[in-house]
Amino acid sequence: MSKYSFEFKKKVVKAYLNGEGGYGYLSKTYGVPAKSKIEEWVHNYQKFGDAGLIRSRKNQTYSFEKKLSVVELYLSSEISYQDLALQEGITNPSMIVNWVKRFRVAGLDALRPHKKGRRKTLEKPEKKSSTLPIESPVDTSAEHVKELEDELLKLRIENAFLKELRRLRLEDEAKMRERRESSTASEDSSN
């Protein structure tokens, strides 16, 4: 649920457009902590009408090319996120902020679509058939190879962790044996 209803946003925007006050005055009057939020509502309303104030329940997806062009446009010009969002027809400027941050950290791959959900780690066992297995071509696509490399790295890390955990447990057991032996030896000498 969004913090502000459509009706509330429209009331604030109409107050601004009717000249009842500036962004700062309206943010104090209506209890909106950030005057930039009111400014965003006004711009969205002016560009998209009522649709600019309605919180979309549908996740809008953008192609890799669209994301890349928006990020390049932002980085190559001195346009604000808000103005760029309005220019490109994107109602949420924070989405552009996210794209730019991800692009700066990880490059082009950060903007590419990724499969969502949990990866399959174990395949279901196939029923044995009397016929010979059919050879399927090996998937050598870059995406598949990258997934396999990521899985291999994860498994190597997990293996190293388990080996270290086993080593620590063996050390603890050895120390416990030493303590028991020393405590029984001290009890024997005191008797």
C-alpha cells in the first residue's frame, strides 16, 4: 500500500496549481516531509495527468536497450533524474537512480534482465528407459557458462567453509580431551 492515496496527491497538486502556495508551504500544510515529493507529483500530473499520480500495481519492465539509453542520456547530460523520467515517460525517477548506480558498480551486465527465482540445484531423477539415451547438444552460451562458473565458485566456497568447520571441530574435540585428561590427572594427584 502506498503512503499517500491518489485522492490526497491530487488534492495537494490541485492546491499547488491553484496557487495556494509553493512546494515548501504545501509540504508543511499537508504534512508531507519532503517538498521534492510534491514537486514530483506536480510534474507527473502535468506530464501524465491522473495516471501520473496513480501507483501502478503492475511492474513495468523495460528492455536492456531502453535502460542503457536512459543511463547514457543521464551520464552524458546534466539533466536531473526527475526531468529525465518525465522526458522518457517513466513515472518513477528512483528507478533511473537505481539503474545508474547499478551501471556504475557492475557495468552493462547490471542492466541486463536476469532470471528470477531460485536456481535448481538438483535435477529430478529420470525414469530409466530401455532405449539408448539421446545426445543433446551442449549449451555453450555465455549466459549458461556464466551460471556454471557462478555455481562452481559457490560450491568451492561452500567446500572450503565445510573443511574449515571440520578442522575447527576436530581442534575443539582435541582440546576437550586434553582438559579431561588434565582434570582427571589433577584429581588423581590430589587424592
